[in-house]
Amino acid sequence: MKKLIALTGAGVGAAIGTIYTVEPVAFARFLDQAARAVARVSDGIEANSVPVSAALGMFLLTIVYHKARGKSFRESVEVAATRVQVVAVPAPVSETENQVVKRAQARATRTQLIADQIALENQIRKLPADVKQAEKDVCYTEQAVVEAEKSLTARRQAHVEAAEKLGTLRKELTVGRTELSAIATELKRLAEVV
């Protein structure tokens, strides 16, 4: 395995050296494109470091899991590779488009802020009259509550007096019925004597 890797490395090195000597301009162009691609990939990794780290961690955990289950290293890597999803990274916006987008966003933000400012000013303009009306309502309702409490106190007092009067009248009725019954009994007894 080590010999194969060394032989492959030597072959790739020889191919690169040959291309560099035969076509130096094409090699420089390819090298420049490769450098830009590497820079783009590294920018994507820096921008999304957590998802990339999570994906790499899951890839390694999948390999370790399948290796622990008895599969060979090659089979474990194949299984882990089939579970990986490749998501296309959007191409960066050119500098001129970026400025246009920034200006458009700034205009939209400014327009929205002006609309919000006008709506708030209109709402605040109506608030002093609404506050004054609410203060009047609070005063009137407070006065009504005080009057209702006075009326309730008077009605409670009237209820207490009526309950006392009812109690007195019931006692008087009971005493009157008892005396009436005693008189009727006495009259009956006297009627038997005469």
C-alpha cells in the first residue's frame, strides 16, 4: 500500500513537472484557477465552520462505527461517503453587483424607516387627545365607583334594618300566636266550667 502511494505521488510529480516545462502559461493559468478554488473553499469553510465541522465529525464517526461493527476500512469509508450530501456553495457576488445590492437595500431600508416614522408621528399626534379623554373617563368612573359604594353602604344599612325589623316582627308573631293559643285553651277550659 505504501509503495502504491509513493509510486502515485512520484507519477503525479512527474506529470506536473512535464506540464510545467511543456506549457508554462497553461500551467500558470491552471495553478491560478486552483488557487482561487482553494481560496473559495476556505472562505466557505470559514463562513460555515460549524456545519463543516459537524459534517466532518459525522463522517469520521460513521467510519469508526462501521469499522467497530466489523467492516473493513474501505467498506466503512464507502458507507460514510454514500451518506454525505454535497451542497453547492453559491458563487460570490461580484463587487459591482454587491454595491448595487447594497444601495438598493439601503434605499429600501430608508423608505421603510420613513414610512414607520410617519405612522408613528400620526399615532403620537392623536395620543394627547386620547390621553385627555382617558383621564376624564378615569375621573368619571372613579366618581361613579364612590357613588356606588355610598349607595351600596346605604342599601346594606337598609338591608340590616329590614332584617332586624323582620326578626322583631317574627318574634312578635310567634309570641302573639303563643298567647292566642293560650287564650283559646283558657277559653275552652272556662267554657267547660260554665
